[in-house]
Amino acid sequence: MPVKSLFYGEFLKKIILPLSLMKRLLILPVFILIFIPTVLSAQTKLWSLEECIRYAWDNNLRIKQQELAIEQSENNLLQAKLGYLPSLNASVSHSMNWGRSVNMNDLQIIENKLSQSTSANASASVTLFEGMVKNNNLKNMGVKREIARQEISRLRNDISIEIARGYLQVLLSREILNSARASMESTKEQVDRTRKFVDAGGQAYSSLLEIEAQYASEQVQFTNAQNQVNSALLSLRQLLDLTSESSFDIAMPSENLAIAGEFKDESVDELFNSSLTLPQIKGAKLNLDNSNLQLAIAKGQAYPSLSFRAGYGSYYADSREESFMDQFNENRNPSVSFSVNIPIFNSWRTNTNIKNAKLGVRSSEIDVKNREQILYKDIQQAVNDAHSYFARYKATERNVKAMEESFRYVQQKFDLGVLNATDYTVAKNNLFKSQSDFYQAKYQFIFQQKILDFYKGKPVSL
């Protein structure tokens, strides 16, 4: 081998190849820095139903607004407690008078001059009795706080049910999408198979046109199903008040949502009794308590009130020769007083307030009965819907099995060339419709089960 060739080979090994290796080592970190963030950003967080509900509880604006109402009720309750404390007041005044005044050292002398005086007073007063108004007002503020808390619980329950409905709608749309995808892929295989038969002269060209038209129709069907998934995800995102910039997708439930066994009949009365602790019922009963307290407060205003007052004051006047401190010591004026205020006539306002408070009690009693009636009717409807959806689920399940068996027979005949593409297309469309009806009935029944569990006091979950 020539010396030049040996030298060139050594040069490649020692210089060129190490340089190439160095480039690779330099490119690798750059590739990692570019590729890894791209992969991480492409990953979308999958939300479970429980995470969706918790996020909505923490970020829903209606709940946040109601939380402010709870804070206000806490402040009012504290103020009602502080109402038992005495009220303390102090005042200091200084006055200047110009004009004729009597000389305090010589009462016969009247002169024109500037006269100044200073006075200071402090007083404390407390109401000893006022018809139990303060006690009832304190109870009233406590009841209003509980009403505000029940309102938050009601909002959370309503939001949980709406999110569960939206979540199941996404799962339903994906079931239909998967069915549409499988149907489209199956038809694509039939298009390829028919094209081979047509090319071989085994089938007419019209058969290929018909199956291609069916494939195009199922492509549209698949696109519509994909749009339904996107629409359902958007609706759920809007329920959560998520920004459009953030990626969003839901996780499939860890357990299979298949419905096993028969539907157990539910007693409306038992569900009603177990749901009397729902916030809408407890809130109505608390409103009734509040109305009774308002009536007690109105009646209390018709009673005499007894109050106690203690005061202390002094003053200084420059018309006297004594010093400021001497006059303040000499002019001390402590006082103690008890007073009774007896309401006799105040334009009939007290009686009118009592009558209106009684009407408020009657209205609250009617509201409690009305809400209980509405709840009972809702439970009746929920149980009836559950029976209907389960019956529809079982019927569509049998229909799907029958359609699958029928389509299997049609496909075998179509593969053998003894059935035209039109009959195959009709059977394929009937199968997809039966599958769609089955999925809708399935998820409607699952949602109705969650409603019944909610009336039993169980949290909304999958």
C-alpha cells in the first residue's frame, strides 16, 4: 500500500473522525433541549371526573361570590355578639365667646371681653332589657350564616351534577367516534377488496362505486363524530371556566362502565327520606327558623326597654381665677341613671311589623312544603327515568347483538359476491345506528344512576 494512502487513512482516524464525533456530542444536548420540551408540551393532562368537580368548586365564580356572603354573615354574627357590650363615648369641647359677660370675681361688673371654657365628658350605657331583641337577633345572625353555608352546598351539588352530565357526554361521544372509526376502517377494507374483484373481472364496476360512496359517507360520519367529541369537550371546559389557551382532555374511568345485572327497583319514599338533608331543604327550614326569629324580634319591640347609664364630666372657664386643674377637680360631675322607655304609639309601625312577620312565617312554611313537593316529584321522575332508560338499554343491547349477527351474515354473502353493495350499505348503516342508540341508552342510564346515588347521599363520582 502506498505511503500516501496510509497517511490519509491515519489522518481520517485521528483528525476527521474525532471531529465528526465532537459534532455529534455537541448536537446531542441541543437536540435534547429542543425535543424534550416539545414532547412535554404535547402531553395533555387527563382530568378525572373528581378533579373536574374539585376544580369547579375551587374556581367557580358563583361559589366565590357566595363565599363572600358567608364572610358577611360572619361579620354580622360577630357584631350581634358585640351588641351585648356597653357603649362608651367621650367628648371634649372648647368654646370662645365675644361680648358682654359678668365678671365672676365681681358679679356687679359687666364687661366686654373674650370668654373661653373647656369641658370634658365620658359616659357608658347599656341596655338591660329590650324584649329579648338582642338575644333573638344573635340567633338570627347565626341562622343566616347557616343559610349562606347551605347555599354554597346547593351550588356545589348543582355544579357536580352538571359536570357529571358533561363528562358522560364526552365519554358517549367518544364511544360513537370509536364505532364510527371501526366502521370506516372496515368499509375501507371492503373498498380495497372490491377493487381487486373488479380488477379481476369478478364484480361489476358499479359495485366499487357503491362501496366507495359508502366509504365517503362514513368518512363524513366519522368527521361528525369527531366534531361531537370536540363540542362536548368544549362544553365541559366552559363548565370549568378553563381558559382557551390551556389544553384539556378527560381520562377514561379506571373501572369499566359496563352495566351488569338487572336494575334494582328504588323506593321513592326511601329516597325522599334520605334526601331531606339536601341543602335546598335544610335552607328552606332555616329560612323558617329565621322568619320565627324575625317575628320574635318584632314582638320584642313592643315591650318596654330598661337601660343604665353612667357618666363623668368636668369643665374649666377662664372667667374664674382658679387654675385649669383646680377647676377641673372642683367641677367634677359624676352621674348614674336608669331609664325606662315605654312604647305607646309610633304610628302603628310595631303592630304592622308584627303582622308582616307573621305573614313571613306562613310564607316560609309554605316554601318548605313546596320545596319538599318539588323534591318528591324530582325523585319520582328520576326513578321513572331510570326504569325507562334501563329498559331502553336492554332493548338496544339486544338490537345491537341481532344487528351484529345480521351484518356478519350480510358481510359473508357480500364477500362471496352473492350480495350487492346496496344491501351491504343498508346493513352497515343499520348496525351503526343500533350501536349509537345503544351507547346513548347506556350513558343515559349511567347518568340516571348517579342522580339516584346523589339522592341517597353519595358523592358524584365514576
